Amino acid sequence: MILPITPRHAGVLIALVLSSVITNRAAAAAPETNVSKQSKPEPKLELLSARQIWDNGPHNAFTDLVRFNDEFYCAFREGAAHVSPDGKVRVIKSDTGERWESVGLITIPETDLRDPKLVVTPRKRLMVIAAAATPKPGGGTSHQTMAWQSQDGWQWGEGRPIGEKDFWMWRVAWHGETAYGVGYGTQPENPFVRLYSSRDGINYEVLVPKLAAQGSPNEAAMVFLDDKDQTALCLLRRDEGPRTGLLGTSRPPYKEWTWKDTGKQIGGPALARLPDGRLIAAVRLYDKAARTSLCWVDRASGKLTECLPLPSGGDTSYPGLVLHDGLLWVSYYSTHEGKTSVYLAKVQLEPPPF
């Protein structure tokens, strides 16, 4: 039964409606209180497999990994020991990551070739970059970064020197048509890092003469974000003072950098940007037992958070990272099974970001 609305009832009803509107507006405008705001949790990482892919040399170490012509390519150093005068660069390839074959062995007489890195140029050439270490007449070692290129991944051209002598350009990253590399001084008189740039990957000019100098900085990895600012990030190792790594941030023309402490001592850094914008690094960690591990990278704070230690130990690290087929593929070397050998890990990110 519907009751008639009297003038007195109408007044009460209007008051109730106005009170409700005012209360709802106030609630919408008022700041949230006693509500726990939780940040979106990072996805879990699941190690699908980690297996040895090469142990033919006496000491197999210092890896890198790329995709080129729809295949995996892995480069590393073969030598008698971690440091020895006979270092060679071995390049192997695989279509699925299961079976591997050698497609190159790069040598220079009486020279130790160290820490090879792989990069695909904008002109679709595969490039190997490594440091040529040679004894100095009066003692000590001199370093010259070298580069080799291949159109097919099988035949390699002559090595060409890049960058400055005794500034080891440890890794190169392309952004558009420009290559960037951080070179670190290898002599007592140049204990700092420089930033170089190149339009062809061979002829480099100094972009920042002294990028960082505190704490004996050296190995570095760079990525460029897919944002309107074209932000560059640099993960940098340090071996003195606090010994904790640094995360650098810059925008074009990449001459001014801001640095934040990662909070962890790191070695052999590799850095990757996931398609959803998150950053992940693969490094050697020194706390507790030495190991190769994956870490989330917080851009705001610069901090590294370990998320997945890989089966590794002892003489280990120097990973390469590739995002392919919904997985994160990681090359690295380790001695946890006895002989220093090269390994490949397959990692699933849950939920997949790509």
C-alpha cells in the first residue's frame, strides 16, 4: 500500500536526501584514513631449468646472450684460468636453447681476450666486443677494447679497436641510431668511468669525460626506457669504499646524471627492461655465499631486491639476458658443479608481463 506524502513528510524526506548528498560528497572529498595502501606486488619468478651448455675449455666464463636471425647466440671466454694470457672468445648458437654448436673462435696472438659482449646493430649485424689485454714492457697490463662484426653469425671480420686505450668499454647499448658505452679506466692514473657515443659502433667520441669517479667504478650495463623522455639508466659496479653498486639516471643528451646507491655489492651486471616497464638485473652477489642472482630494480630508490638466486657458486656471474617466447633466458658461468662452465637458465615470470 502506498501512503500519501503530507507536507510534513515531504519536509523530512527532503532533509534526508540533502543530508545523504552532503555526506557522500564529504566522503568523496575526504582523504582516505586507516586504509592500508599496498603497492602492486612483483610477479613471482619460477626457475624452469638451468643446465650446462658448454665446458669444452679448461675455464669457460664471462658470458653474454642475444637473439640474432631468430637464434640464440652466446659468447664467452675460454682460457686456462680466470686470469691467464691465453684468453679466446668462443661464440656458440642454438635455435631452441637446447643443442649448441660453435660458430666462431676469435683469437689474437699473445693477447688475453676478456669479457666478450654481444650486440645487434641497427643494420642487423652481430657484433662482439671484448677487451684485448696485453703485457706492458715495464710490467702491468694494457687494455684496448676491440670489436668484430658478422652478417650471418658465422663469418667474422677483422677485429677493430674502439674507444680509447686503457678505457675498457665493457658493454655497448644501442638507442635508435646511436651506440653508447661506459668505459672504465684500467690504470692507476684513470680510476674513473667515461661515457662514449658512436653513430656506427666503431668510431666513438667521449660524451661525458668523467661519468663517475668515487669507489673505483668499472663494469656497467645500460638500458633506455620507452618513455617520452627517452630516459637512460646505468647500473654500475664499484669495488672500493662502500663497494655498493650505483643506479644512474639521465635524459638526452645524456650529459647530466643522477646516481643512487643500490644497497648491494654487485659484479658483472646485466640489465633488462620488461615490456610492462619493470626493470630486472642479473648480477653476482657477495653477501653470504657468492652467487649469480636476479634482482628487481627500483627506479625511484635505486635499490636492488634479490628475487631469484640461480644454481651457482664460487667463481660465477657475468650473465646475459634475453626476453623471448614469454620467458627470461639467462646465460652465466659457475663452478658449483666443479669445473667452470657456461649455463643457461629459463625463467618464467608469473604473471607473464609480455
